[in-house]
Amino acid sequence: MTELADAPSVTESEGEKRISHWIDGRTVAGESGRSGPLYEPARGRRQGSVDFASVEEVDRAVQSARAAFPAWRALSLAKRTELFFRIQALIDAHRDDFARLLVSEHGKVFTDAKGEVARGLEVVEYACGIPTLLKGGFSEQASTGIDVYSIRQPLGVVAGITPFNFPAMVPMWMWAPALACGNCFVLKPSEKDPSASLLTAELLKEAGVPDGVFNVVQGDKVAVDAILEHPGVSAVSFVGSTPIARYIYETGTKHGKRVKALGGAKNHMIVLPDADVDMAADAAVSAGYGSAGERCMAVSVVVAVGDVADALVDAIKERLPAVVVGDGMDPASEMGPLVTAEHRDKVAGYIESGAAQGATVVTDGRETAPENDGFFLGVTLLDNVTPEMDCYRDEIFGPVLSVVRAPTYDEAIRLIHENPYGNGAAIFTRDGGVARQFQFEVEAGMVGINVPIPVPVAYYSFGGWKASLFGDSHAYGPESVHFYTRGKVVTSRWPDPATSKVDLGFPQTR
């Protein structure tokens, strides 16, 4: 095995930074000879490169984790909890450092980036309660002289493959419960914005996490496939698009792994005629354009029911000029650029195809984007969208909000049920009975009532239905504890003290 050389996690060369791997508690420069570009979306320029791991380098990370596992799983829950409190404090102290990395590599605005870190930190805080979360059950005298009890034990080495849109938060959804449950972890972050993963590694080491317990391999499909096929990896978590989620699930399970793969979304927000139009319009703008629409829980379709449509479209339209698009480090900016030029152009193509297929372009983001070299696109509002249009059928993942007009609530709910995705759905209404009916019947894993983005708090679990989830386990919360552990049931019987020949030192009475 090649000697692992100490090096800074991010190296600077000729004005560009180089992002490498983190294996066995230190930075390891890539040896595959392959790398990818790292861009600064707000300026449209290359700022560095990302090493791409080979199969051998992935194996090195897995072997490091396997070597660390026996001691890590033997660590008491009390000591693991103490360590997690230190992790929480360190991440909290470095919120701004994480946020600056996210702005630089992803493009989201600074306040949004800090919000991402805060939501990820909630999961770390949840993991601090692992002594309670791992409690089993006990049945005394299940049969005469026999007790039965259950325990949960870690799987071993587990891996996470995470998306570009939340490079700090989504990994926390995975590594925090995984480590707290006693597993060792290998992270393969997005190659588009990888630096947050290395800051995480450095902080975990500073907190006292032993070398090898947390590893990072940068890379592309080669690294992904190496993880999915590695016999030393027991489970894989993934968040990303539906086609890739399906591939991750099918490939990982074929190789005998436990897999949960969260896929894409087409989140609908129904607005009924009795809704507060101003409240609904504010929600549509924040949920549709926040983080440039690059969120799996972004509202991408507003279903306007009955005669609320005209008023709602007008209310959304009048708010759009106030959405300031610009560099994420500018305090005035409310929406930053998209992550790459290719993605920006793909999103812009849906505006063009929407118009060609009959949608009304109320506001065209191509006309309002800042005039510079950044990967910017302004906010777009499409009205009179129908389910046959590409802008409705596809997950756009950008600042394009479509309005579909439906005559009745029943027609609106039918649109959601016929859509292949089932991540999130919301309804805006003043009618409690209708709201209760909606939460009862809507086919989506996360439901909002007068809440446009119903992301659960950390002590519930995050996940969708239908093509938005492959596997039977959601992210973080109670379901993550079950995903990262396996159950064991113990049946025990001990000799009756009254008949034992051993001197127990006390009267043997029944």
C-alpha cells in the first residue's frame, strides 16, 4: 500500500486549488491521473480541480474504515455521545466557513448557505441522543426462567453518495447517524462542490474521531461503481436524480448491500379559492426560486384551483422584480447563479420549449439575468402549463415556476397522483376539513399545509414516495437509526439459584 502523505486538504497551485481525498485521518493526493474542473458559478471561471479516485483508491478508503471499525463500535455510547457534542460545537463555530465554501462552489447566497448548515446541524444534534435512540426491548419471563431482549448493532462500513445542491447538509444526514450508531463511513461527495466534505473531515478529526472512521473519496462514476461493488461496504445512502437513484439501488442491492436512494421530485403546491393569496404568492416565490430552484423540495408546480388563478398569477408576477439575482456574497442578493453553465443552459431550454408548446411566459428569466460571465438565470414564471409539456413532466431543477390551472380540488389532486414523483406536496387553504382530507389522501411522503416546503425536523424522517425513493427507508430521524443498524434478539436462561451448586453468598430462597 502506498504511504499516505500528510498534506493540506486543499492545495493551491498557480492560483487554483486542488481538492484531494481524505483517507485514514489525512489528506491523500489523487494518484489516478484523472480529475475534473471546479468552477466559481458567480464569476463563471474555473477555480481549481478535483481529483477523481480510482478503484484502488476507493479500496484504500474502505480498508481504512474496516480497520477502524472494531475499536469504534466498541466505544461506549457515553463516550460516543461526548464526542458528538464536540462535533456539534465545532460545526456550529464554523458555520460561516462552511457557508463561504458553499457560496464559492455551489453559488447559493450566503444566508441560504448558512441555513443549509443549520438544518444539517439539527441532524448532528439528534445524533447526540444516540444512547436513547439505540435502546432495545426486554421481556422478562417470556417463558419459565427465560428472558428475551433485542439489541441493535452497527453494520460495519457504510457509504454515502451525495448531490451538489446541499454539499454540507445532505452528508450530515448520512454520516451523523451512521457514526453515532457505531459504523465507519466513506463519503463520495459531488465533484461540483467538494470542499465542504474536507472541512467536515478536518473538524471530525479535531473533535476526536479516530483516524479511518470517516473517509472522503472524490470522483465520478468510477468511484461510485467501486463503492457499489465493494464487498467491504455494507450499506449505501444516496440523494440525487431519479435515473441515478434507480441505478444506485439496483446496482447496490445486486451486490448484496442495504441501499436507500432518494430520487427526483416534481413538487406541487395546490392553492384553493379560499386561500390567502398574498400568503400563497409569498410562499410560491420563496419555495420556487430559493437556492435558484436547485432543491429537491422546491415547489416547481403551482396548481391554481378555480377562480383564484388570475389573482394568484398576478400576485406572484408583481413580486418577481424584487428578487435580486447576483453574487451570493453580496448581502443584497436573494438568488445566486446555477451550479454550471451547462445546467443553466438546460434550464433555459425549458423556458423555450414551454413557450413553443403553448405555455404563457409571464416572466422570462433569460431577459433578467445579470449581464456578466456567471452562470446566472433570472426567475421565470410560466402560466397555462399542461401535463403534456416538457416543463411539467421533467424535473427542471432551476428557477422556473409553472402554473397549472385546475377547475376543482379533485382535478388538482389527480394531477399529483398521476405524476410519477411523490416527494413533497402542499396545499394552501383556510378550510381545515379540506386540509385534513388532503393530508389523508395525497400520495407524497412529505406534506405541507400552508407550508410550501415541508422538510421534516430532525427527529422525524425525510423521504418521498413513488419514483422519489428507492428502498424502504427514509433519511435521518428514527428510520436512519434502523437503516444503519441491524437487529439482534437474545433469548437467555440461567440456572435457578435455588438448585445451583455455586455458593452465591446469600440464602437460596425462591
